[in-house]
Amino acid sequence: MTSRTNITSGFWHGRLDVNATSAIFHQWEQLEASGCIDNFRIAAGEKYGFREGWFFADSDAYKWLDAAARIFASHPGPRLAALMDDFISLLGRAQDADGYLFTYNQIHFPGTRWINLQIEHELYCHGHLIEAGVSYFEAAGRTDMLSIVRRAADRVVGDFLDKGPAYTPGHEEIEIALLRLHEATGHAPYLEMARQFIEQRGRTPLFGLSLLRQMANVNRRSASVRQEKTLYLAAHPDYSPNKVPPGNFARRSRNSALRWYASALVGKYFQQHVPVRQQRVPVGHSVRCGYLETAIAMLLRQSGDMTLLPVLEQAWERMVTRRMYVTGGIGSLPGLEGFGNDYELDPEYAYAETCAALASIFWNWEMACITGEAKYSDLLEWQLYNAAGVGMGQDGKTYLYNNPLTCRGGVTRKPWYAVPCCPSNISRTWADLGKYICSSGEDEVRVHQYINSEYAGELAKGEIRSGLPWDGKVEISINPVRSSEFTLFLRIPSWSKDARVKVNGEFAPSSTPSPVLPATACGYDPRLSAWLPIRREWSAGDVVTLEFDLAVRLMQTHPKVKGQGGKVALSRGPLVYCLESLDNPDVDLFTASLDASSLKATYDENLLGGVVKITGKTKQGQPLTFIPYMLWGNRGESQMDVFVNDND
């Protein structure tokens, strides 16, 4: 059971404040400027114009509403409330009477529904609509948006229940949404529909032929829309849609397109290659894969079907040990936006999409809740700070979509993208950060994350005061609802070799098992995390203190990772560091050799708003400055490298 917390101060409080006061309003402005919101006005018959954006553009508006609702729960305000109310009312007017809402078809192909399910994202969009409705219901306690999304969910159930494998979506999300809606309403058909969507994957005969037919149809429909737009622009010479900046550069191999077709036609790209109970290796589009794993875990938790657990565990193990970057980023092939082969982790090719890291965070939390194992909370923390934390700029108004670990140029933070899936996805995740901090059971309280917060559970209330990520000192006050005996589980992170723990000033045993495990591909291993249990009769005013080791670590990739021999990545606590050219103007980032004995960490209040930087020297005596990877790119275009040579 999750214990809701209120984040009170420190690093994450600052980032969440930017999220609530800057990012969410910037995102709305961009949705308006790009025409995304006008699409709903056109569908409702309230505005004359041309629909803008990809066929799945509706989902970007729904994710904004989802983020806004979660933010409103902790940062209520009249401006945000008014924007949400107006948009919800608009959705009600744009929705068809029977619950269907997909502006691409409603505007361009009225009367056409549920075709090209692998590509055009109708169910994906309905999924994000439903998630937004659940979040709004949970935040505001109102049912107006919930009524809209229940009509949409009932339409999905009515049209897809018992229809068979050919009617599963290409981009998993509707499954998560239906499972969240089932939790909120208890309506059994939503659970069953989600189960069928999950269990029927990978069972379509001749999937490749079906996909080719859909691709041809998508191309015909897209050509029709382009022709419509040409005629519209000719008739309306004053019409000037907002131009979204091009996406960031992503280096691709020569056979990138061939690998996409090979993956797509056999179903791997869509996780449609085999039934989910046989999917023990993460493949294909990394966001889709992460959403599917999250949905399977949610299904397990809600249905109690523990036969799903081994598959989830094996897929997670394969990802962590062979298919994940040192930042926790996943997706090594830009052409696929997805997974490569085992140990295929070139830092310059890394796509490591922000949304993929977020999908993994969702998956990790479900696994932590199901199994109670510390490794899942450890990876959640690592990805939160690094692979996902890098996605939003410090001002809340600039974003990264793909996240290479080596950048020679062409990757900058942008205010928006033609596919702006990441900005609001980050915002909704950060706004819900409090749920990942503590959990409780009948006889236990677990501290998953050391973030400044006040928490309240059934057994106890209290406060966490944490210096992370800059300082390793943590203090936890315990105020039980009544004096009682229970176990407090403290997560000892994989990145801390030593942890000193005291209860009311007295040292507590803090040794945890140190398993000997084969090296991971990236050098980071969440499996080394463990729980430290403290069982006692707790009384009001009890205080637990922890002091984690924040020594600078040199992390090596596995020898099977090509091109990385003799190179290391630096980390300190939960943060991965990088070299950025702005801090190292006289150094070639990509050839510099590190003098490891020169490294030291110091706090610099004038750097990036105040950070702990790592300084050192090259073997030739040139100064080096490393900054947290999550903060690179906040000062304009630059080169960057997570890795540095550590050999002679």
C-alpha cells in the first residue's frame, strides 16, 4: 500500500515547483500554438480550420490534462483549474454521442473507426484520454471528466471485447488506462478488456502481411490529408500554422531502415512477435515495451495471476544486465526508437528516449509493489535522476526527446517538438513523485526514496529530511499512530558501499548481503541494493539517521560492449556525470585521458543554480569539470560525453 507524501523542500521540491508554475503552462501554450487544442474545437464544430499534427496528436493534449490534474492535487490554483475546466468541457462537446473521440478520423474520415490499429494509435489516444480522466477524478473528486472517459472506455469494450488477436493495438497504453479505470471504478469489464488486449498480443497469423496492408492504407490516408491541406492553403492564403522546430539529430547506422522493417514485419517492434508469456527479452520500440511490461504487472497485481511474474522478472533482468545504458536509458537504435541486441550500447547512437525511461519507472514501481524487492526501487531512483531527469530543462520550458551519452553536436533542448510526447509525460510523472517514496503494509513501512517529504500511513506519520543528491545525510522522524511494534525497511542503495545508520543516536546494525553477480553491460547494477530491516516498538519522536557514502565512482562497461574499452563513466550517489564543452573549452572531450587520482567533488553555488561538480585533470595536466548528466544542455548548444578515457 502506497503512503502518500507531500514533498516539502530540497532538490525535488524545486523541480516540482518549476513543473507546477512554469512547465505546465508553457506546455498548454505550445499545444494551443501548434493547433492541437483547435483540433478539438474543429471536431466539435465550433471552429473552421485545418486539423494540425500527427494522427495521434490528441494524446499530447490528454497527457497535458493528466499532468495538470496531478499537479493540481498538490498545487491547486485558479488559472490551472480554469484551463482544465474549459478543456474538459471542450472534450465533452467534441466526443461522439457513443463515446468515440479521435479527431483525426472525426475530421478527415468521418464514420471511419478502428482501422490501422498497429500504426494510427486510436486506442493509444483513448488510453491517454482515460488516464487523464482517472487522474482528474483522483485529484479533484469530480465526475464530469470521469463520465467522458467512461463513455470512451465503454465504447472500447463494446467494440473490442472478445474480438480476437487481430484487434490488439500497436502502441500499448490502453491497457494501463483500463486497469487504472478498473481500480477507480471496480467495473469488471475494464479489467477483462485489458487482460484480453495483453494476452492476445503475438497471436495474429501472418502479422507481417497484415502490417503491410495497414502501412499501405496509412499512406493512402496520409496522402489524402496532404491533398486536403494543399487545397485548404490555396483557399486560405492567410492561414499560417505554427512551425514546430525539427527534432534533434540522432546518429543512425547505414542499415537502420532495414533493421526497422525486419523488426516490424516479424512483430518485434510492436511486441507482437510471440505471446506475452513468452516475451522474456525486451525488444522493439522501447516505450511500447515499457508500457506493455507495466500493464502486465498491473494485471498481475489486480488479478492475482502470479504466473505472469517469471516473465516480468526475466525481461527486467535481461534489460538491466544487457540492454541498458549507464544512465538507465533504454533504446540503443534511433531507427527503431528501441532496443538493440545484447551489449549493443554505443553511447553516440543511444536514443534513450525520455518517455522510455518514464515507462521503465512505471514498470519498476509496479514490480516493487508486487515483489517488495529493493532492486526495482533502486533502478527507479537511478532513472528518475538520470535517464528521465535529463528530459526537462531547468526553466521547465525546454526539453530533450532523445538522450545520447556522447554528443558531438545537433542535440539541443527545444521548447516543443512535432511529436511532443515527452514534455507532459515528464510533468505527470514528476507531479506524482510522492507516491514512489514510501509504502506500508500491515506490519511494515518501507522507505523507497530519500526525498524531503512528510508522509502519512496507517501505521505512522513522519518526515524525511534528505540532503540527496548532493549530500548523503538523511534523517527520518517516526510518529506512530500508536506505540506499536513494526518493521521499518530502509533501502540501502546500490551506489553506497557504506551506510551508517542510527536509531535515536545509537548505531544500528547496517550490514546487508553483498551478492556476487556477473557484471552488467553498463556497469550500474540495481541488484546490489538491499533492504535494511529495523524492527522495534516505535514511539513518538523516534529518529532514524542514515549517512550514505557519496564517493566518486568509476563505472566500466562490459568488455562485450564494443568501442568502450578503457573508458569509464563517473557517478556520485545516484547521479551520473558528464563532460560538457562549455566547462572544458580547451579539452577534446572525446580523446581526453583521465588522471583518476585527481578527482574531487565540491559544491559550486554559481554553477547551474548550485550543484556538486566533479573536478580533475587529464594525464597531461589539463583541468576537467564534470557536471550531472541530467543538467547538460541547459546553457545552449554544446558537445557532451559521459565517458572518458582511463587508460595510458
